[in-house]
Amino acid sequence: MFKGSIRNKLIVLLLIATIVPFGASIVITYYHTTESLKNQAVKENSNLLYQGKVNLESYINELNGLTLSLYNNPGFINFIRDPQKENNYQAVDTTRNVISTILYAEENIKRVNIAIAKEDRLISASKRSTVIFSKKLRNINQEYYVKAKESPSNMYLEPIHKIKEPEDKKPKNVITLHRSLINIPSDDVLAYISLEFSPDQINNISRNLYTNGNEEFYIVSPEGELIYRSNEESEEGTNKPKWIDWVIKTDKENGTVEWKEGSFNGVMIYDQVSQNSGGWYLVKRVPYTTLYESAFSVAKINIMFGAIGLLLVILATLFISFKITFPIKVLLQYIEQVEKGNLKVRFKSIGNDEIGYLGDRFKQMIDKINDLINREYKLQLENKTNQLKVLQSQVNPHFLYNALQSIGTAALKNQVPQIYSSVTHLSKIMRYSMNMEEDMVPLLKEIEHTKAYLLLQKERFGDQLQFSFKLDEEAMKIQVPKMILQPIVENYFKHGFDAREKTGEIKIACRQDEFFLDIIVEDNGTGVSETRLDEIQRNLINDQIGQKGEETNIGLKNVYVRLKLYYGDRAYLQLRNFEQGGLLVSIKLPKRMEGGKDESDNRG
């Protein structure tokens, strides 16, 4: 029933796993790239148009400054105020010099005309003729004069038009800057000065603002007339494009808009020159085919690699189907035998790859299962034996307690109270230490056990031993780990008591604060050398107990390990020598255990 199923599933799964992510990646990458390219192109072209606008304004302001320089010549101003003083040769020479200066101030200026408003007079000069004073004045109310007069800046740029000098074979394109000269401080117009200049400089500025053949660039006057266009094909006889009217009517000086009109479909970026510089619009149109050309290339490359990858996936799927699924089927046959209860299956390695490794691990697993089954039977037998030993071991402490009680009773009958007292203390000590049901006890029980141990030692040493307790009654209720005091006190009798020079003394104090319980054990023994003290501290931290069979710090180590087991890093055990001799052991415990740990949870 499984014949061909894995193969078909692998083919479908791998095809889906390849086509869907890769196709989604191509689409997402394409749209992300196109959007990124568009934003980048808009930003770069906006900066480019702004730089072109600055250059264009600078050039027009330079020409405009030549017309404004006339106000700095009083002789010329007086002459145009009263041109009848033609016999004033000094004024005439001044006027010639002023016009010639303006004419040759910029190489693109072709002609300078000054039309005196109140007189039928025209003063003109070109680079091919001298300054001419003429009475054949054209209509002073020409449209461009009116626009210059009505302009806030008293200046108007006439779009490209043609002029023809007598020596020229064909007309030339020029742009004319018209300025009305005002009789300051009144508003009367004295004259109109017109600078006819070739658009070469404007063309040079414009050519740096677009890529020929891929982008379109236009300079449009506020009236909608084309000053410059990158497309040299004539548009005469055609209707004005809608985008020109849209740019003129927009209330923004610059911006970007997606535009589709005729054969153009792309992004249009525009910026406007200041009104004082003519108010022209710089418009750049970038078609999507140019904008997304690199994105198209990336998409084609992705599709090509996708087709190659798809072919490789199909071949890999077929290989997997025929080469890898076969050993899997073999392994399934052995698994079916195991399911039927045959745990003694043996088979040769089915390969050196992952499937072969899986087969080897399967064989190891079967062997381990067989071994675990055998061990389980043995453990059950051993557990029964151990349970019997535990029952037997429970008899010994009860027998010992009864024996001690009998000895104490005999001591009382024979009037030997000292023996009775010693046996009683020993019984308490053994009963407390052998009770394995308690891991945590009130501090009071731990103190009583330690006191019983000291009383037993007192029976032994008599007046040679003195001990005292300074206890906080409230602290007696706090739960502490069992058997943490007696091993510390016992160390005193092992290592410090015999070498004393005076009566042995040991003091135990317990006090508490809001969060911690402090237990302090002091003695007047010989203390511990600083070297040995450092060694003990290191052994505690490094989990080392003794060196070469020594037992000098086994008791302390056991206490330290149990404190860390219960309280973690919040518990402290520190040793310190007294200057006058003796040792101080300080235990600091939090009132609450860390996470409620219990030593019984860690028993083997």
C-alpha cells in the first residue's frame, strides 16, 4: 500500500518547497527592488533638478544684474529721462559705453535694445554693429513690455524666438530678457531694456540634467511655452500636452507625480525657478522601462536560476526516490519483525550514509533492549534482597535503645546517677542522629542534640570543659538542616581541645534579623594556622574533602555541602582565628530555603 507513496510525496513536496518560496522571493524581490529604485531615482533626480535650478537661477540673475547696473549710472538715467539732450555729447558717449559694457559682459548676449517709454526712440546695439540711436520705435505696448511692467520684479523672460541679422543666412534662436526701468521713487517707466541672448548656456545646463535617449527633460515658462526640450522632434501642429497644464496649475514649487499620457508611462519630477529669475519649471520625465531596467535584469536572472534550480530539484527527487527509499523499506521490514516479538533480528549494514547509520543504531537499540530486559529481572531479585536487609537493619537501633535503657535502669538501682546521665545523653544523641525520617528540624532540637553531646563530653572531662549558650528564643522555631552543629563542635574535641593550656571553653550563640539566622560557635583551642585555614576554605569551595586520607575537614565539608544543597549561594560558612587563640565558625542561613529544596530529594 506504500508503493510509490514516498516518491510521489517527495516530488510534490520538493516542488512546492522550491517553487513557492522561490516564486515568492522573485515577486517580493522585484517589487522591493522597483520601489527602492523608484525612491532612489526620485531622490537623485530631485537633487539634480535642484542643482540645475540653482545654476539656472545663477545665470539668469547674472543677466538680470546687468540690467540693474543701469541704475548705478546717473548720466545714463538722466539721458533717458530727457533724451532730447541729444546734443549733449557727454551723455551720448556715456550711453554708448553703458550699452557696450552690457553687450560684451556675457558672450551669449547678441543684442541690447533700450526703448524709451515717452519718446519715439530706440537705442540698440549688437556685436556686429555700433550703438544706433533710432526713431523707428516699435509699439511700446507690446505684450512682453506689459508683462515686464506688471511683473513684481519688473522683469520678464520672453521664450525662445527667432531673430535674423542682415548678415545671417537663417534665423537664430534667442531668449529675450525684458526689464522695465522705473523712475525711482515714482512708478513711472522710463524705458525698457531688452537683452537678446542665445540659449547655449541654458542648453549646456540642461544637458547635464538628463540621460539622452532614456529620459525626457523640459523647461517650461509660466505661460506653458517650452523653453527647452530634450526631444528635438518638432511638436508643431500638436496639442499642448496635459502634463504642462498640470505642472503650471499645481500649487507646489517642486514634487513628484506618476504620470501616464500617450506613449509615456513613468514618473515626473518637477521644480520651479524663483519668480525673480523668470519662474520657469524644470520638468524631468523618467519612464518605468528606464527606471526599472535593472530590476527587469535581476528578475530575468532570478527566473533563469529558478528554472535551473527546478530541474536540479526534479533530478534530486528522483535520485532520493530510487536510492534512499529502498534502504528505508528494508529497515521497515526488520521493524515489522521486531513488532511481532522477534528481538533477535540480525542484518548487514545497509549503507554508509545516514540511513545506514540509522540501521546500525537500530541494531544497537535492539541489543540494548535485550540487555535492559535481563538487567530488569536481576534488579527485581536484588531489590527483594535489599528490602529484607532494610527490615533487618531496623531491628539494630531498637535493640541498642533498649540495651541503653536497661543499663540506665541498672545504674539507678545501684545508685550510680553519673552512669545513668551519660547513658541518657548517649541515647538522646543516637536516637536523634539515627532518625532518618527528618531532614529539617527546629533549631531548638539541633541545640538540644548539641547540648546532649556537650553534656556527655562534660561527664568525660569534668571541670576541664565549660560551655555556654546564648540563644534568641524566637529563633528556636526556625527550621534548619539536621546535624549542622554537632560536627562543628566535635572538630573542637578532635583538633583543639587536647592542645589547650587552660580550661576548654566553647560558646554557641544564635541570633536572627529580618531575613537571616546567624549561628556562631567559638572555642579557645589552638585554632588553625593561616595556611591550613586557607586550604580548608579552598577545599570547601572546590568540593574537595581531605588530602591523602586526612579527615580534618570532613565534618565541615559535609555541613557546607548540605547547606549549599538546601540554600544554594545564600548560605555562608566561614572560619576565622582569634588573635588570643581559638577558632570562630560562623554560619549564616536565610530563613527561607531556596525553592523549597529538600535533602531527601537528592538521595540515591
